[in-house]
Amino acid sequence: MVFEGSSAAISHTGKVRSNNQDSGYSGANLFVVADGMGGHAGGDVASSMAIARMEGLDQAYASTDDAQASLQAAATSAASDLVRASKERPELAGLGTTLSAIVMVDDYAVIGHIGDSRIYLYRDDALTQITTDHTFVQRLVDSGRITVEEARYHPRRSVLMRVLSDMDIAPDLDMFVMPTRPGDRWLLCSDGLSGVVDDEHIAKAMGLGLAPGRTADNLLKQALDGGAPDNVTVVLVDVGGAHPLSSGTPTIVGAASNPSDLPMPTVRPSLSSWLHPVRQAANEPSHFEPDSDYFEEIIEEDRRRARRRRAAWLVALFLAIAALVGAGMLAYNWTQTRYFVGADDDSVVIFRGVQQNLGPISLSTEVHDTGILLADLPSYQRASVERTINARSYTDALAITERLRASELAPVPEATPVPEISPTATPLPTEVPTP
């Protein structure tokens, strides 16, 4: 049965590389992304060979088992083609490619995967990474040695553990079958997209509901805006949906869309991307399959990096604490240049510092008890002293206390007793005898 849905494929060289080593295929039932490796001379050849072998799978299958068997056989044939090519053309030695493919069989997706290209499923407004990267850093993530975010910027993030190459005629693909349903959106992409655009932004683009072609353009634009240090290939597949159904005519993009007899372009100098320093890119091989000794060396290097990170954190913590202590000391020293007049129990006192406290730590100390009693001050001045009076200097504080001393209430003198005055008796008139 021919798959019913719509799809789109797009591939771009990116902003740094001089040629496109990615290839993509979108057909009636088959959808593939291959990311070539092996340097400037071999990556495009490898991905093109893989797509050429996969094209024969674009047909209807009676069962998912038949599709899985055909997919594994095509991958094995592609590996044999790579071995033969490297023997016939020694300059291609070391070539290889990732491979992520979906064969639609009725309501199921038969998936084959090897390398670090990815397959995502967008369903019910959620994006899920379906495939697992066959990379060294993914092994570090799985073992808990680094985080997913650290893996995005790890210097060995492109070291592949499994890949279609000229060194293995029996590639070990991840093979599994998943049910599909109308409304599903499948995304196949090279690491030129997933290494630059994070899952959150991919999900946002997928959730806009645009047609596959416009969605693929949107994702490519995000990768280019992010610097695009590698080739970018996107194959987008909608199951059913509101967009016009595809005609089933195959679309081939990237290296596989060019005639194989074209001469190899000369290598141009690599361009540094100072606008995007976190991404490294060059025309050097970005993928290779090292031996076990190399992995031991990388593991030891990872341990050294972890120790350096811990040391850097400790140094940063020490510097932060030293800065805080230094700032605290400077602030405290400044407070000790301030003075104020306040009250201590029942007298007026000059203090050095400021009126605030830091928890149990007092920022002021008593430097001079003036001996002026609060009780001897007028009520308004006593209230001012209890609220404290700021002074510009110790001399200024002394002047303030002298003014307070001058306004002390004068003592009330003892009353002098007034002597009692006895009333003088008024003499009675003398009776004059009558003659």
C-alpha cells in the first residue's frame, strides 16, 4: 500500500563547508537521510552510495518483517559498495556515512538507524527523539559522566561508535517498528540541524502546522541563523493531515542529487566563525571510527576535563567569597569613618560607626561618654539624642555635645525661708477723763 501523506526534503551546504556531503531522499514509502564522512574527498560519495542502495526500497511491502529484512540487506550492500570504492580509489579510504531511514508499511513505520543523524516524532504537541546517537558522547551521557547539555558542546561530540563504512561489511543497524497515526509528523535530519537547533525550537517549528516544505525551510533557516557549521539536511513526513497528499515522485537532495562523475571541487580554506564560537567547523573529517585505544585516551581526557571543571568551580567560588569578604571589609571600614551622638542608658554618648546592625554584629562602638545626663536636657533635645544625631566627624560630634551641654536645664535654687512677721497690735485709744 502506498503511504498516504505529504513530505518534503531539503539540503544545504551550510555556512562553513565548501561542499555538501549530506544526502536525503523522500519518496512514496521511503524516507532517508545520510550524512557522509571521510573528509572532503569521500563524504559525498559515501552518502550518495547509501541513497542509491536505499532507492530500491521505495515500494509497497506485504509486512513489516519484509521491510526490515530489505532495509538491513540494503544497508549491508551499501557497506560493501563503500569497501569496494575505497579499494578502487585509495584516496577515498576511510569514507563512510550515517543512515537514518523510515519505510512506511500500512500504519507502521519501519525504522533503520546507524550513526548520529536523527529521527524525531512530533505527536500531540510533543517532540520525541526516536533514535539514539551512536556517538562517544552519547555513551558518556548514558553512563552519567556528562549531561545532555554538556554533550552538545563536547569537543568529541562527532566521534561515531557505529557507522556505515569501508571497514565493516556487516553494519549493525538499530531496527524497530513503530505504529503511526494521522497527524504524526516525522523528522529525519543530519546533525547539521540537531547540533545547532535545540529540541525546543525544533518542536516550536513543527507545531506551527505549516506544510512540510515550509516547515523544512523554517528549520533550515534556524540552522543557518545559528551559524550552520555543517551541512544541513531535513526530510519531513506528515502522516495524513490537512496538506495536499504527495504524488509519490521521489525527491533527492544533497550530494546524491548530483551526477557521480562530476570532478571533485578543490578544497577552499576553512572559515572561522567568530560569530558562533561555541560551534567548531572545518573541512576536516568530522566523523571517524577510532579503535579501542583511542577511546581509552578519550575517557582519560574526559576525566581530566572533569577535574579541570571542578578546579575552575573551586577557584571561581574562592574568588567570589574573597570578593564578598573584600567588599564587606571596605564597607565596614567606611562605616568606621562615621560618627553620631546618641544615648547610652541615661547619658549622652558619642559613637563611631553607623546606627545599623548586621544581625548580631554591631556597626557602632562607644568612643566618648560626655557625662551629660538625658534627664538634664529639654524634652525636644532628649528626643533628638535618643533618635541619634549624625555628625560629619568626631570634632563635629564634640561640637554637638557642647551645644547640648549649654542647653542643660539650670538647677532650681533652694527657696530662702521668709521670716514670719508678727502682727503689731494696734493700741486702743486712751480714754480721756472728762474734766
